[in-house]
Amino acid sequence: MSEEAGTLETTAKVLVVEDDDVLRQLLIDVLSDQSYQVEAAETGEEGLRTMEQDVFDIILLDINLPGMDGMDVLRLAPARQPDAQVVMMTAFGTVDTAVEAMKQGAFDYINKPFSTDELLLTITRALEEQDLRREVARLRQRARGVGGTKQIVGKSPVIERVVDLIARVAPSRATVLITGETGTGKELVARAIHEASNRASKPFMPINCAAIPDNLLESELFGYMKGAFTGAIQNKKGLFEEAAGGSVFLDEISTMSMALQPKLLRVLQENVIMRVGGRQPVPINIRLIAATNVDLKKRVAEGKYREDLFYRLNVFPIDVPPLRERKEDIPLLSNFFLQKYSELYDIEAPKLPARTLDRMMAHHWPGNVRELENFIERGVVLHASGGSATLGFELPSEATDEEDGSNILDEAQKKRWTFEDLEREYIFRVLESVRWKKTEAAEILGIDRRTLYRKLKRYEDEAARSSE
């Protein structure tokens, strides 16, 4: 093999569609030796089914196949693998057909019999062009925000990888499994995949599997027929039907019961559902995206999750990193949320003091991006009550009750505080944290001293009146 051929990309996934047993196995061996991930199909029909189950970079497609020929497969492939490069394999007698195939969208063709170097160099060129095309797509997405209206904010290498994976998988029909800790933004990734796909004009239907009792989850997903159970007074479509042509996002998929899992497996295998109480299968056209914050492999090993369903879900995994692994994104995320909530509360966006940002960079953020967002919103809410042009507030760890670990906002919700109650409690906690040094407290609160003194005087008067 030549030195140039030896520079091949070795992480790509290749589908070989070839009916000749000897040649098909030879291609598998040669490509596997180059560390490509290889799958193979004997017929065009089998090749199309394989395209529906995985995402490929290269498709080596024979023109002369039994049944559905290579040209037919080429016409149908883009709907299943819009990002793949198709290389046609042809005998000398069908060169004209191969040229026509390139007009139909194939990258190139190679004549049988071909050498190993010729094959590998053709694949190398196909991958190089594909990389350029993907880079253009990434730059366009970065310019407008991945998925259009939904932005994934960050410039860290780990989040750039997530953006890259979204760009690669979005055009395909592949099932995606998004993993990551609570609060990392798994639904945002799911929406970005949907909005960057050719299904963007169709519904995106999210549902949290953990939030709905299992007996109700089945009817929510699959729908039901009149009389199927008490209260079923008419036929009702489920999410899988309502999302026709679009995407269904199943969050916390790990909580789905063993009884319901085989029914979801059938959806992935056959693209049909059976309504509760129904007798006829109903065909559906959806793209499934699932998410989990637990290790599904571990649940499979424990016998709490079906192995076949796991592998059907895990066609294209995307792991969303926790915030502590992408701390360089904290300033960008903070500014993004400052702008978002300043617009929401109709105030001029406050500034984030350098001291506060330094402490934020050192914080562990166990609640990830969701915790950071709540933290910024809380600061904006308190700032909106009147103060300086800077935003100063305590870190989440300081706004936590040491006894029960509850957040001040959680406490406010439990005790049904008004906004004034929340503001008063927050001011007192900040004062206690700085030993009642009012100048320092005012700086943390983002208000001037006179505003703080005025608020304290009001609280004192209210307390005096209530004791009368």
C-alpha cells in the first residue's frame, strides 16, 4: 500500500453493499485492517434497512445487485443517509451507468477489478470532501446558533464536539441516545438535532418518562381506542402519531418499565405502534431521540433494562459534559443568561463583577448549566428591585441552607413567599454572611448603601407595626 493511502482517516464508518460473497468479505477485511468500522449488506433492500439503523460516512455500492439495483438504492439513500458519500462499484461494461450515478449524487465510481490502493485513495478523497462540507455546515450553524432558535453556548473543546456530533447526525434518521448529568442541557441538544434536521418544520414532541405513571405513559405514547379503559370515551392519538414526520424526545428513558420496553422496541424495529385496546398496527414516521442521566449499560447488567432495546437506542450516542468539565464556558453562559433574563424582566443588562465571576469559576456546579441559569436569574430578579449597574449576589453554595441543603428559591416555593418576602430573606442572609457590614452587603446585593438602609428601615417599621 502506498504512503499516500496510509494517511487514511481511520474513524469513519463504511457500509458495503455487494452481492458477491468473495468481494464483499475482501472489502470487509481490507477496510477493517485500516480500522474502519464496517457493516455489509448483500442486497439493495438489506442495504436500505441498514441505513435506517446507523449513520455512515461512506457507502460502497455495487451497481449490479439482485432485485433492487444500485441506481435504485442511490436514489433512495439520501433520505436515510444525507451526509454519506456514495462510491459506486462497477464492471467496465457499465461505466456509462456509473457516470450517470455521479450526476445523481454519487461521489465517484471505481471499476472492478480494483486495487486496494485505488479503493483506499478514493475513500480518502471522499472523506476529505465530506470534512470540508461538514466544516461549512458547522460554521453556518455557529453563525446562527445550532438548530436556529435554540443556542448551544460555549467554545470549550468538549462542547464543540457535541456541536460537531449534532451536525453529523441531524440530517440522518438515526436514533440518538443523549447521556449526561441532570441539568447539562440534554433536551437542548435534542431540540438542536431536530431543528437542524429535515424534520424541523414538523413537531418536536418531548415527554419525561419519569413524570408519568407507567400505565398512563403507554396511552400517552401510543394512544388508545374508545372503550380501552374507564374514561376512554373516544379514540385518541398518542405522541408517536401526533409527531408525524417529526421527532419524539423521550427524557429519562431509563425509568421506562420492563413491560413497556418491548413495545418501544417494536417502534424502533418496525416503525409501527399498537394503540391501547387496538387490534391493528398503525404505521408511524418519527425520529426517536432519547436521554438518560444514568448508566443504561449498568441497568442492563442488573437485569433492569432490555439489552436489545439499549442497542436500538444507542445507535448514535452523544454525551453532554457536566459544567465542571467546561468551566471556560461559564463567562459565555453567564452573559447569555444575563441578556436573556434582562430582556425577560425588561431591565438594562447588569454587569457581572469580576470578583463574583472568579468565585463562579471556582464553584463545582453540581446542578450544571441549569443551576448556573437559576443562579443568574435569581441575581437579575433581585437586581430588578432597584440598585446599581452591577450584578452582585452570593454563590449557590452560599445560598444553601446547611441543614437540609435546600436552595433559597426552593424554600420560597415551599413557604409560598411573595417577592417581597424573598427579597427580605435574601438581604438578611447576605448581611449575616458578611457579619452585618452594610457596605460590603450592598456591594454583593448590587445596590447602593442608601437603598439598603431604606429597605432595612422599612423592614424595621413593618416589624414594629406587626408587634403592636
